[in-house]
Amino acid sequence: MLQIRDLIWGLLFAVCAAAIQVQITPTQGEISVGESKFFLCEVVGDAKDIDWYAPSGEKILPNRPDIFVSRSDETTSSLTIYHANVDSAGIYKCVARNGDKEAQATVQVKIFQKITFESAPSPQEFNEGDDADIVCDVVSSPPPTIIWKHKGSRIQVAKDVRFMIMDNGHLQIRGIKKIDEGMYNCEARIMARGEIDFKMIKVVVNVLPTIRARLSEVNATADTDRSALLACDADGFPEPTVTWAHNNVVLETGNKYSLSDDGSELLIKSVKKVDEGDYTCIAKNKAGEKAEEVSLNVFVKPRITYLNNQTASEFDHQVTLTCEASGDPTPTISWSFQNRVFTEGEQASWTRPDKYESLDRNIVVRSHARVSSLTLKNVLFTYAGQYLCTAGNSIGQDNQQLYLEVRYAPKILGPVTVYTWEGNAANISCEVEAYPGASVVWFRDGLQLPSANTTNVKIYNTPTISYLEITPDSQNDFGSYNCTATNVMGSESKEFLLIQAEVPSSPEIEQVEPFSSTAVVKFEEPDSMGGVPIIKYRVEWRLPGQDWTGKEHYASDDMTAITIVGLKPETTYEVKMSAINGKGEGESSLPSTFKTEPVREPSAPILEVKVQERGNTLKVNWIKQDDGGSPIKHYLVRYKAKHVSDWKPEIRIPHNSEYVMLSGLDWNTEYEVHVVAENQQGKSEPGVISFRTATDPTTIPDAAVGGSGLGTGAIVGILIVVFFLLLVGVDVTCYFLNKCGLLMCIAVNFCGKAGPGAKSKDIEEGQAAFTKDESKEPIVEVRTEEEQTPNQGGGPTEPNETTPLTEPEPAAADTTSTVVNLLPSTATNSVAESFSTAQSSPASESTALTISASSPTKAAPAKASPKNSPAAQSSPLNANTQPDVGPLVDLSDSPKAPPSSNPTPPVSEPVSPPSANADGPQSQPDTVKAPDSAQNKDLQVDGPAKDAPNAPCTDSTTPAHNDGKTVKDDSTKGETEVKNATAEVKTVPNEAPQTNGNESKA
């Protein structure tokens, strides 16, 4: 039995020995150089020994300083690596043994170098203009990527050639400037493990010192044991040292001079006149030095040396006050008393230029050298008080006070009547002015108060006022009271009256302005206040025949209206008023009857604006007015800036609210706010208020920086010149493009020249001759400016409303030219304008008119004229002769007058009679009659041609010259074709001429 048990234990021991397991936690490790870390070896099963082995295979002994091995219990052992370095990397092994059984586990330890800034000093200093090498030495494993940043942005070396990142990671700045100064960020990155670190480096640029004197001139006072401070401020990098020199001698701290720690301030002790002169402030650093001069001016400040108080009695002949002062320059001495100033020389006489006299000649000021005297004649008690003597010169002033005492008899002041009522205490004030002080005594009916039989009288005294307090018990306490004041100069008495106060009379109701639920009672205050102020007003109202309902309102200054609330709409009420003072309530006024309005829209609220702490946030309050007899549902608020047209979104406010906050408004902008109250009946009229927000506190006014701008006159002058130049430009443009304007008028009237683009003067005048060629068809011939027509006595004239469109032209011996020279004046202008428009604008669709001499089939319907006879060729046309032409019709886009209007144009000038051609049937062209009698009259020819007066400058007088071109007008019924010197006119029958000959399509 014993052997079996031993066998079982042996088997169990063998199993346990064979089941030894080893595990290392953590399974792997990464350690940064300089860091420490431990590993735990855990054994499952019995282990007699647990050992650690280094990567070299050596067993790690417990006494090593860098690697420590410890066994905490039977199953665990720890390995600690302190301050790891690169040599600590490798595979560590933990071995557990039990007899001949063992188990092991390994862990790989990796050592890496974190980003480390070995050398990145801050600040780093450079001289302006040097090539700066900003040092930033970084080590890590693997090597890092270096990025430089300045002012939060990455430095792009490709954009600025002055910057370059060196191979060692340094940043080089070529020709460094002061603007390059600041904080630079040296950033190192290791992409493999996402590690990043940076170092801020301050870069300082040393520059030549700058120096400025706080005051270029310093005024100091001498002989007063005072010091003068000369100061200059110096800037530079590094900070410069400051020294002072006077007369080429460097000044040092001692008994006479004192320098501040940084040398910027020089204190000259006990300034004397000999200290006056120029002092040099010198600033120096390793970049160079600069100097600045400060001038010291030494003066003597005025000082009053003599001034004494004076005493006088009222009604003395005079009293003189004297003031003496010293100073350099010599001070000017003036006197002042209360709000009056007396200065020598202000009102000098011819005989005494150094003498000042007041207008009443009671005050005289005399000055001589450093002494001034003030003489007061006919002394009054009001002269008493403090007089100020002021001595001043260009560097300062001194002043001292003296007191003038005037002895005078008492003078009693204050109101003489006091109102009260029985049982109400009243104070009678006896204010006394006297010097020396006076004693005050009160009397009543010759008896001094208080007496033995007066228990309701008390007296309170102050240095200047005596109060008599009386509490009337009966009518006997009202009446006269005497106040007597006495001093060494005399005495004075005054009677005071205590009067019984009454209740006020009734106020007078002037008007009642009813609304739906409220009414405004306007009234006049009572004629009699009863001697004491009114405290309250009582307003009472009622329905006729019912009890009165009243309310008291505290009185205020200029109170003339009281509002009654809580009324019913469309109801008749009676109202009355009474006034209340301390004595009691007065009589009521006569009742006034009024009727409230029906239920309606509410009245507009009254608005007021309150600016909040932040200037662009405002609180708009409103005071509810009459609700129109129906409860107010809500308020609607909208607002906008005045210079814009769009309103902000409407805001709806509950009915019980009394304000709205408007925030986020534009600075220095004028706003308009509308508040509307709405009830069941509708909306009220808006309550309107305007306000301007404050100026943006961050804005610096132009005046603050001393900027100067153009004056109003200069701005107006510039605007006038710009406007004039604009007008000249427009006029020149019109002259060259549309042949109109002031320049065109001057060219036509004074120079006799056509505008640019006109071919000849005759074309401008609308002159053309129609002749017959060998093909017996009418042609258009345009003369040049030098040609003269046979029937014109002088040179060419400017066309006007009566100028004929064409003139006769000599023809061949066997033919007689047909000359058309008759048309209404309005048609003349229209035709001329059509020609002008066609020439100036080829794209225009105005139609140029010519004369048709073709067969009647192409002409408009008209009556035939008698055939021409030889007699007709030699004699002028009579009044009944119709010319062999039709009227010219304006085919431009200008609106035509209806045929029924029959305008009467002015009669044209007489022209040369046309001659007829007797050869062939084509010599007798059909005549087209005018549409109405008015045109027939204008077409009559009475005599030879005359020179027409010049046309107004505003008319378009330049005809078009359309050689070989066809111009069509879609808005008219005719079209004109001008080809190869042949002309044809298609006229519209019964078409009245234009009523306005000056109209043109421009």
C-alpha cells in the first residue's frame, strides 16, 4: 500500500516538473534613450531557479548598476533597465529551472533616440544687414525632417530667396532686416512613428540706436532750490548706454548732477542761471552711436513777497490793499474778487497810463515795478471777503489771498410772510448778516419771546439764522412777530407775518380728450393755492346718476393733464377735480361730461431709447397708451437704418412687455424704429423714434492723427471744374457725332462752316438741282461750296424754315430743267433732319427724300395740272398755278400729325419760276397736288428767289449725302432710292407735314 502511494506522488511530481512554463510581460519593449523600463518573468509550475541573460549570453548578476534583477517570490522575477542607452538593445532571456527541467522565454528590447534639441539657443542675436545663421541642432533616430515657421506660417524658401534651410537644419537669412525679428519655430518630425517636437527661437536684430528728446527745450526756475529734469529716450539692440555732456564735458553723478540707472534722465540740482545752455544726450551700442541736444532755459518764477489782511468799516472813505512780487521776467500783477478781475492798464487814462479805474470809479488799481495796489473807495459791506493777488510771467505764476474785513451793522434778510394752519408747526426765519456777529431777539406785541405764557413757541439759533418755531393753537397765534439783531456797529429790526393758510380753490377743467378706455383731463391749476403748495389732485368720475370713483395724483411742476384709465368704450361719464394742500382739500370743479370712443385700434405707444454700455446695443422702451377698449394682444417692432430701404424682420413682443433690446447694430448709424400695438380691432399707428448709434471705439478719428483734408470750398471748386470738363466733353462728342451742340452753333453762325463730315455748304443748306439727262429721267446734282446758282444774288446762305430744298440748274439748249423749289417749312426741316441723320448714322433708318418726275403710275393720286405753255415758261407763276411737283413728305420716324389737323406752316420765300421742257411727252410731268389748302398756299410762287435768313442753331441743318445708296424706313409708307444720279420720290397721299420741323431721329 505504501509503494502505491509513493508511486502516485512520484507520477504527480514528474507531471509537475514537466509542466514548467515561462512568460515575459511585456512581450516586447521599445525604450527611448535615457528612459527606464522593467520586464516581469512569470513561471507556471515549481522552479527552483529563475535567471535572466543579457543579449550577449551572459547571466545578469544582481549587482549591476544599469540592469537590476530581483525575484519577488517563487514564481516571478523582474528585469529593470535603468537609463537605457544604445548598448542596452537586444534579446533578453528568462530561464526557469527545476532539477534537470527548464523552460525559457525571450523579449526583444529596442532602443531608439527621441527627438532631442542639442543646440537651439534663444535668443539669437544678429546685426542688421548680416547673413544670419539661426542654429537648431536636432538628433534622433532616424534623423528628423526640419521645418521652419515664422509668425505661424511655414517659411517657403522658394518664394523668398533670402531664406535658405541648410543641410544641418539651420535657417539662413541673407541680409537680415529689422522686420525679420521675432519668434521662429524650429520643428522636427519623424514620419515613421509620427513623432513631432519643436523649439521656439527668438531672433533679435541689432540696429543703430535711435534717440529722441522728450522735450527739446526745458524751462527751469532758478534760486528756488528746485531741480531741472532733462530726458531722452534711446532705442536699439542691444539696449544702448546713454551719457550726457555739457560744453564737451561728460557729466557724472555727483553733487550737481544725478543720472538715472539707464542714463536717460539727467537731473540738475539747485538750478542756477549759469546752468542755462545746451546739453547733449548720447546713445551708444555695438552698432554705433547717436546724439541729441536739449536746451535748458532758466527763469525765475514769480513769488509774492508782501501781502497783508486789512480791516475797514462800512462807509469809510477808502481802503488800500498792497501786493508785492518778484520774478524774472518782471511779473504782471492782477487782482480778483469773486468773479471780477482787476488788472492795471485795462482802463487807463491819458494822464495815468499805469492806472486802472472801474466804471463807477470806486475801484482803482495802481502798479509800479513789482508793486501793485488795489484801492476801494466808499467802502460797502459787500466789499468784505477774500481778494486774490496773482503775479505771473512767461514761465509761471504765484497767487496768494488776503482777507478784507468790513465792520457793519446787522442786515436782516429773508421772506416776511409765512403760511400755516392751526396745529401745524411753522418756522419764521430771520437771516442776519453782520460783522462782528449780532445777537437776535424775537418780540411779540412788545414782549420778548419766549415768554412765560407761550408754550407753543421755540427758538433755534445758528451763526447766521434764527428760527422762530410756532405751533398755532388758535387764531390769536397768527399775526406779526418782530426780529431784532444788534452788534457793536448798530441794530436792525424787521416784522414777520404769520398768516392763516386756506385750502386751495378748485382747478378749472379746460378739456377732456376721450379715448376708448382712457380719457385725458386737461386743467388749469387753482387761482389760489391757499398760501401753501398743492400736494395732490383728486380726479373723480362716474356714470350719470351713480357714485363717484376717484383717484389722487401727486402734483408736480407744470402739471396740466391727468389720464383716467379703466373706462368702458362708448360710454358717457362725468368728471370733476379738486386740489389738496397741507391745510386740506379744496372745492371740486364743476362736472364735465364726455363720452368715450367706440372700440377701435389702440393708440400709438410713446417710445424712448436708452443706450446700453456697449454703444451699438440699445433698449427701446414704450409707454402704453389707450388700448382702444380691447386688450392689446402684442406689440410689433421693426427697425432699419435710415440710409437703406429694407426693414429688418418684424419682432413680435408679448402684450405685457414694455421694452425690446436691439443689439448688433452698425456703429455710427442712424436708425428708425417703429412700434405698433395690436388688439382685436387691428393695429395702431406706429410709434416712431430715431437714434444714432455711438462711434466705433476702435476707430481713430482723422483729427486724432493730425491729418489735414481739403476744405469745403476746395471740394466744391473741384466738383465745378469736373462738371465743366464733362459738359465740354459731351458738347465735343455731339459736335462730331450728331452735328449739334454749342460748338456746332458757333461753327454755323459765326464761322459759316459745316460740321465734320459734311460734304459741302449746299448740302448743308439742302440745295439740289434736278435736270434731265439724255435718258429723260430726273437726276440729282449736288453743288460744291464754291458754285453759285444763276438766280442767287449773293453767296450761300444758311437754311431756315423757308429755305427751298433745291434751286434751278442750267440745262442744255434743247432741254429745259424742271426746278422744284416749293415745299412747306415744316417739311423742309424734316427733310434736312432726315438727310443729317442718314449721314451721321448709317445704321439709322431715316429716309432721304428726292423728287419723282416719273409717270403718274408711280405717284400718289393727285389732280392733273394744266399743260405748260410757252407763256408759262417766260412769266412767273401766279397765285392759282400749281407747280409740277408733289409736296415733300418727312418719312422719318418722327410722329406725323393726323391729316385732319391741317397745320398751317409759314409761307415760303418767293423763288425763281420753274421752266418746262417743250420737247417730247416727258417734258410735261404730272403734278401732284398738296393734301390740303394750307399746303397749296405754301406752294405758290410769287417772285424771284431771295436769300433766306439763317436758321436757329438748334435745327439739324446738315443733309445726308447718299450717293449710290438706298436708305429705307420701316415706320413710313414711302421709300427712296438714289442710284447713279437718278432720283425717285414716292409720296403718301393726304399725309400732313410734321407739326414740328425741329424733330429728328438722332
